[in-house]
Amino acid sequence: MAKSQNKATTKADVEAVLAEFEGKEAVLEAFCTKTKTLIEASLQDAAIRYQSVQTRVKSKEKLREKYLDPAKNYKRLDDITDLAALRVITYYEDDVDRVAEVVAREFDIDAKNSVDKRVTEPDRFGYSGLNFVGKHLARRLADVEYRKFDGVRCEIQITSILRHAWSEIEHEWYDLKRVYPKKVKRRFYRIAALLELAESEFLDIKKKRTDYERSVAVRVEAEVPDLSLDAVSLRSFIQQNQIVEQLDKSIADLLRLKLVEGELSSSSLELRAKAAKIAGFNQVEDVRVSIETYRDEIVEYVERSSEFWVIGRNASLGKGFCVLVLAMMLAAARGETQAAEAMTALSLSIAFNVNVPAQVSLAQELLGIPSA
């Protein structure tokens, strides 16, 4: 009995361990690819923005080094939990816990071997993240696509983009850092402290931005008359105003284009804000009044001038497109020069510069402006 126990605790030969690993390498690579797709889909379903999901299978050189590390007590290949590893990189540190909730729900987590590396001594700076060790859930392993991963464990690291950047930098000199002079090491960790400070500042700015956006949304809803027009206030107006929603749908139907329901991209939002400024609007109230005043004219302008517009077959319309149309109609009503300038400023000249005189004449007719 004693002999059997001694055999069980004997360290396996490193070459035998490497040979066993080599036999599993293809499965580990497939595991990483499949699991990456699963994590990405799970984060998207939870509406969590993330920078990327990275994967790696440990190299034979790193495996040999880790297995032979005297500070460890590895006896066999299965003792090493990070042969396959994935890293989820978030934009902000406060998103790490949100991602962790998703990972904990989607995987069978080994709590004993998982570690929260965000918990450090107050005078230590460097990599910070949440490292889970886990495997696929039993119900998922019953699926034919996952069956071959039964028994495969992995490490799932969750960290912010700044912490990830630090770990990549640190990795370049990790093996030699003990031999560097103290002055060099001190400067190195001063940089780590600065990155931690930068992360804190980004979080604070993010919170202030969110608070500002909420404040603006409330003021837009209350129709505060002197609210300045910018990309943030215009977005809230577009999201809240029912006439904008109705006009966008009418325009999409007229042009036979799909109306995208998702949130506007930053570039699309900036384009609409720029168009509103070109139209002479300085406050949200200016846009509201003009949209209400010219709602019928906007639809007719699209219906009658669209034959002059060059629109791609696969094009789609984002929310607030009616603001662009309103700006173009008002610019066209001022004459050909102003219409051309507006098209150029909004990068619409290629799509809308066909028969500009006809569009000018139409805009002037609809707005009751005598033609020159």
C-alpha cells in the first residue's frame, strides 16, 4: 500500500509530460477557438462592450519551464491548469466584474485554483485581473460540438486594456527583472503606478460623462428651451422625439431602405450634429421647432428629389436621418452655392450633387421662398 502511494506522488518524467501534451495540442487549439466564440457571443448577448478576446495554448518551452519550476509541485501534466488560456480585455476596469458574472455563469469554475489578482498589497503595482480556472458545463459537453473537450480545463483571465498593456510590457523583461539595478526596477514600477492612476482617472471621466449624458437626456425630455446643441444633446433628442422616429420611417419607406434600429455610431452622430449647425441651429429647441414645422415638407422633399440622389443598393438609414434631410433642404433653399457647400461639408456631394438646380428649386417651392 505504501509502495502504491509513493508511486502516485512520483514526479513524471518531463519528456513523457511533453509527449503527452503534444498529443493533446490539437484539441487544446480547437478548444481555444470554440471557447473564444462562445465567450464573445455571451458578452454580446449581455450587451457588454469589450476590446478583444485573446487565446493561446502554452508552448512546449514554457511548459517545460513551468513543470520543472522548483517552486511548484507539479507531478503530472493535468496538474497544470493553464495549458489553454483565454484573456478577455475590457475597456475599463469596472467592466471586469460584469464580464466575470458572464464567465461564472457559462463555465464550471474551479474556485480553489481561481484567483483575484486585483487584491494586492497597497505598495504593489502591476498586472491586475481576475483569473478563473474552469471547464465547460456538463450540459454543454453533452453537445456533440463540445464533447471532445470533456476534461479540458483552461484559465480565463479578465483584465482591462491598460492592465493588459502592462502585462505585455512586463512580459518582455519578466525573467530578468531580478538582476536589474534597483534604480531601473524603481522606475519600472513607477510606470506601473502611473498606469494605475491613469486607469482611475479614466473611470472618473467615464462616470462624469455618464452623469452628463443623463443630465442632458432629462433636460431634452423636459424641453428646456436654452439647451445647447451638440452631439450629446442631439442624440438624446433623436432617441426621444416621436416625430423624428416617424419621419425616419417614412423616409426609409420612400427610399426602400432598411432603417437601422441600433444606436448611432459616433461618426453618424457627429455628421447629424454638423448638419444641424450648418442649418443654423444652435439649440435643441431650434431643431425641435424646425422638425415640427417642416415635417410634411421633409417627406415631400425626399419623395420628389430622391430621383436625383445616388444611393447604394445595400445602403441603410440610421436614426435621425431626417435631420440630415432637413439641413440639406434648408441649405438648398438658400441657393446653389450654399447647397454645394453643405454637400461638401457633410461629405454628401457624391450622393446628392445630381441636378442641384432642381433640388434648389424644389426646396424653395416647399419653403415658400421665391426663386431667384
